[in-house]
Amino acid sequence: MFLFANATIYIGLALAVYSLLIITLGISTKNQRLINSGKGGMIALLVCSSLAMMSLFYLLATSSFQYEYVHDYTSSELPIIYKLTALWAGNAGSLLLWTFFLTLYMIMIAFSRKLKGNPMVPYVSAILLANAVFFFFILGFVAKPFLLLDNVPIEGKGLNPMLQNPGMIIHPVTLYLGYVGLAIPFAFAMAALILKNVDDFWIKMTRRWTIIAWLFLSLGNIFGGQWAYVELGWGGYWAWDPVENASFMPWLTATAFLHSVMIQERKNMLKIWNISLIIVSYALTLFGTFLVRSGVLTSVHAFANSNLGLYFLIFMGVAVIGALYVLMSRYNMLKRSAGEFNSFVSKESSFLVNNLLLVGAAFAVFWGTIFPLVSEAVRGTKVTVGLPFFNKVEAPILLSMMFVMAVCPMLAWQRSTVKNLKKNFMIPAILAVLGMVLMVVLGIQKAWAVIGYGVIILLLITHFLEFYRGVKARRKMTKESPLVALYRLMIRNRRRYGGYIVHLGIAFIAMGIIGSQNYDLETMKTVSLGQSIELKDYRINYDRLDQKREGINDIVYADVTVFRNGKKLGTYQPEKVFYGNWEQPSSEVAIISSLKEDLYIVLSAWEDDGKATFVVKVNPMMNWLWIGSFMIVIGALFAVWNGKYGNVTPRYTGARKEVS
Amino acid sequence: MKSKIYIGLLMFAFIFLGSFLQVEAAKQYDYKSAEFKAVASQFACTCGCGQDHYECDPNTCNLTTDFKKDLVEMMNKGWDKDKIRAYYVNIYGEEILTAPEKSGFSLTAWVLPFVVLGAAALAVLFIIRKWVKKRGPEGPVTEYENTEDEIEEEILSSMIDEERKKYL
């Protein structure tokens, strides 16, 4: 098994190098046979990475502790699902997963039906193969997944209990799918530049890939937040930790890209900007990995510190310099075809402002994340840049972003006159202001909350009007029933209406964030048996403290009965779990969830006389956050769904080469 | 004399009660109250948890247990959050804070994002102006009265497209 598993990695490396060289040679000599050979190599590469994955799954499932990776991340009593998902619990395994996804995507591109005969394919393949060479090199020489120990241990170290959660099964997978996904538009952009094909073919061709990568990145962040909320016992979901920032930055730049490509498609403009955005997004995925694996910054995301980060930094440097070189060498071609705007007030302009804010927000996150290093380099003091900084700096930028999001649907392409603007805006703006006044009257008086919810009201109204006007216009022409008109309107322009659903999802998320950040209540109290804790409308009766054993873990739990306004909601059991093979205990919180708010109960400590300390928290509107997240998924899927309409394969009009 | 004794006793009782209350207060202090959050969330816990002293769990971290007690003592003395902050920065330096100071070099952390954003906004304004000017006044423009017209045109063209696909 040892030989077989390692062979998959080293043969994989050899195949990746071979395929890269043979495709490059095929491109330069215009020899289709060489290209085909390289493509065959790519299939073999997928076979290698799949076999490597299966080998590691097998070793993890059978608790083969003679392997360092299996010993470090699993133990024999671990449920099988967590034994298997331990594959991405450590450096080597997670990079193997990354490599597998990369080779999978590569095959999907190289053998895509839509791209048959397209001269971009060899170039795209070569760029992705360069990535594959790097990852197989890392797996072969730096983070080896199949390293044997000198002796065979009886038991493994076990999996960090924090990672034994459904959220953790899926969070890394989605994040990696997002990270790897961004390599595809990057490879297409580079191929287009190398081929001097500066139209929007690469954008149209990779549109779906970008949305899918964006969706996975969103899901990765959402699952991460959800995991933190239920598992860490801290009641929060986003801590602006360097690693969280690392996945948020490419999300912001990819979002900017998804919007600015529309200007290139419509007006043949912003070519340099779009290519720059995709280079930055791709580079940020590598930068994120550098941050996670290098240990240069303090993070709660516990990947062992190693020199692995350095390799990523070097690879990122090479990729960025290479990409910039290609971009610069085609600069004049890209610049020549620049178009023009018709008016200051137009959808085009609002997209530029949207890009400004999204990239500005990404820069602020980047600056805050690296500032400890900057500060240390400049004056020798490594300061902490944490939650208060990011909340203060990001809040105004992202709120402005929400405002642009609210206004944008009301603006026409080409030109919106002030008169039209007034006509379109007057009612939504008045309603938003009325909503804000109502909030103040009802007691919501924190400035951020009032402004934030005001902007969200505006957004909801403008988006509603967008749907309403579309249906009205359609009905005027087709006399369909409203629901049929809405359905047909939406499926005939999936990208637009999918995008609007995503906007609505973002609005819901923002509602949840504003509510939970501004109006959360918390208390920590030590109570005797029979006593109760009161917070807001809730009364929590402390009924019982007991202990039970599950496998090798000891669980201390409290029975608490929860009442709201005197009405019994039920009995709940917050727990503290002590693991047989892990030093740190973890809290299993009791969450009583409703649309209005979550009641979050943590059993914090206890004494011999039965007294127990509880942390009780009321988190308003948390469910809105999860509903919004769900809407994002629906919207993005709706936008990329292979529908009947508008699903035209873009025509390639670029340079023709003999090989494809 | 008697009244003096009474006053003395009363004062004693008051002091005793005060100290008793203070002990109770320290014992029962709500580490999750808003007042405590304002003070404690300023300081980063150095136990490796990556959290601030408000979030860090006193049951798993000895460092934060003592730190929290010290904070409560200072708050009981009437110190406000800025005074407590200055006290700790004086001893441990800026490293103990969860966010950089808004002075000296650290001010750049706060200011630079907005400076860059402002500069970029000016650049965007300049670019749009350039592009609008380039078009010139007489360029042909499809001017929509409102977004509704635009949608109507889109619907119409999609219907034409649909029909075309049916017959061609």
C-alpha cells in the first residue's frame, strides 16, 4: 500500500511535468499529436490524484496508524465519517484534496464539448498543468500524505473535536472548490492574452465557472461561520481572523469581477481591469493558503506551522509576475479597443462604483490583515488587528456597497436622466425614510442599525420594483398571468434575476448581521440547582447537573427548562465534552432558534455543590443570516442553470492555430 | 457621646457592608455585561486562543481569569475604559490591544484604506468624465425613458429570438 500510494504522487508529478512539457512543445511546433498526448497525460493525472485520494481514504478508514497522517489526525474510536473527513484536517491531506479538484476541473475543461476544436484549450491546459506540477511537487516533497512512522503506534492522536462537526465536513471542501475554481477563469484570461484574443470570449466561456467558484467560496465562508456559531460556544460567526480574511478577499474581488464583466460584454470596455481582477482573485487564493500554512500570523485556524507557506508565496509571486508580464505585453491591444460612456448617471457608472467599493473593501481587509507584519517591519511592534478594527473600517464601505446595490437596478444602461432618476427613486426613497422614522419611533435608535436597515428597505423596494416592472412589461405584451409572466421573465434572463435573488440574499444576511451585532444581549451567571437566570423575556431554570459517558468521552450536562414570557419552551441540555484523547474540552451549546432571535445557552463551569455557571446570549435575527445564505445559493444556481434560453455557446473569433 | 458611637457603628456597618457588597460584586460579577465588554474587548488574550479578554473563557484559560479580576478591580475603583487602556498600554505596549492605536504609525492602519478609497474614487470620477467627454455631444445613444422600456425591449427581442429559433 505504501508503495502504491506514494507511486500515485510521484507518477502524478512525472505525468504533470510530462503533460506540461509535451503540450508546450505541441503548441510551439503546432503538432496536434503532442497536444493529444498531453491531454492523455491529463487523464492519467486525474487517475493518479483519484487513486491517491482513495488510498488515503482507505488508510484513514482502516486506522493504519503506521502512517503519520492517519496517526496525527484520527483515532480508532472516531466515527467513520470523521475518519474519512480527516483527509482535509491536515496540511498534506487538504492539499491532496485541492490537487484532486484541480485535476478534475482540468479534465472538465480540456474535454469540454463546447471547447472542442478551440485553440485556447492547449494554453488553458498548460496553465492549469503548471498549477498541477506545483501541487504534485508539494505533495511529493514538502507535505507528504503517505509518510511512514518508524514504529507502529497502537492508537492515533485523534481528530480535533472542534472539527467533529457536520459544518467542518463540508466547509473545507466548498472552500477548496471555490479556490480551485478561480484558477479556471485565470487560465482562460491568460490563454486569451497569449493568443492575442482580446474580445470577451474568455469571459463568456468562463462565466459559469466564475459564478460556481464564487458560489463555493460563499458556501465555504457561510459553512465556516455556521460551524463557528454552533461549535465554538462563543456566539459569534465571524471573527475577522486572518484565515477568514484570506477567503473573504477573493470573494470580494470575484464579486467585483462578476459585475465588471457585464461592462466588457456590453461595451467592450474595462478589459485590463477585468483581467487584473481575475489575476488578483487567483493570487489571493494562493495568498490565503500562504497565510493558513505559514504561521506568519496568529490564527485560530490550526494548521501546523511549516515552510509550506513559503512555497505558496513563491508560486504566487511567479504566477503574478508571469500574468503581469503577459498583461503588459498585450497592453496596447487591450487599450486600443477601449469604448466610451454615455452619461455620468448610468448602470455602467454604478458598476464602476460597485467595483471601487468591493475592491476597496478587499484592500481594507488586506491592509488590516498584513498590518501586524508591516508594523513589525517598520517599528518592531507586532500589533494585533482584530475585530474592532475590521468592524469599524468595513462597516461604512460595505454599507455604501449595499446602497449602490439598492440603487443600481433603478439605473438604465447607457443613460439615466435626472428626471427619470427622480421618478424611479422618489417612492422607494420616501418609503425607506419612513421605515427609518418608524424604526426610531419603535425604539431602534442605534445609528448604524437605522441607516443599515434603511438602506436594506430601499434595496428590497427597488428589487421588488424591478421584478414588478418586468412582469408588468411582459404582461403588457403577452397577456400572461402574473405568475407565468414572472416565471418566464426570470427563466429568460437567468443571470439577471439570479443576480437579484443573490442581492436579496445579501440583504437578508445584512439584516441578520446588523441585528445580531447591535442588539445582542449576554449574561454570565453562577446559579444553584433550582435557581434561574433571566435575560430579556427568557427565564432559564437550572434543574439538574449530571454526567454521562459516550465512547471514550465524558460529558457533563445540565438540564435547563426555558420559559419565554412565562410560557414553557422546553427542556434543553447544554453540554461540556471532555475527550479521551484531547486535552481541551468543548462546549455543545443549546440553541433555541426562531425568526426573531436565537437563545444561546452555554454550560461554562460547575462546582461540587451543584452550582453551575452559564453564559446565556440572545442573538437577534440569526436565522435571517442563514435564510439569506440559502437565497444566495438558490440565486447563484438559478443564474448558472443550464436553461433553454440564452444558453448560447459564445463564438470564438480569435486567433486560429493549428492545434486545439 | 452615644450619638457618636451610633455614627461610628453606622459608619462601620456601612464600610463593612460596602466591602461585603464589593466582595459579592467581584464574586458575582457578570463578565458578559455590556460595561465589562466595553473594557475587556479592548485587550487581546495572549494565551493563544486568538480572542480578546471578553470572549476568552475563564474556565479554560487561567490568564484571562486573573486579567478579568484585575479589570473588575479597576472598574470598581471608578476607572473608565480609556484609563484602563492607558494603564495596560503603558505596561505592555500596544501589543496588548485588539486594534491598533489611532496615533503615530498605527494611525496609518485606520487611515490608509480610506485614503486609497478616496484616491480611487477620484480616479474613477476622472475616468468616467474622460469617457463621457470622448463620446461627444452628438453620438447616437439609445436613450431609455426608464428601466421599464429597457425591459420591454429585452422581452421583445427575446421573443423574436424565440420565434426565429422555431422557424429557422
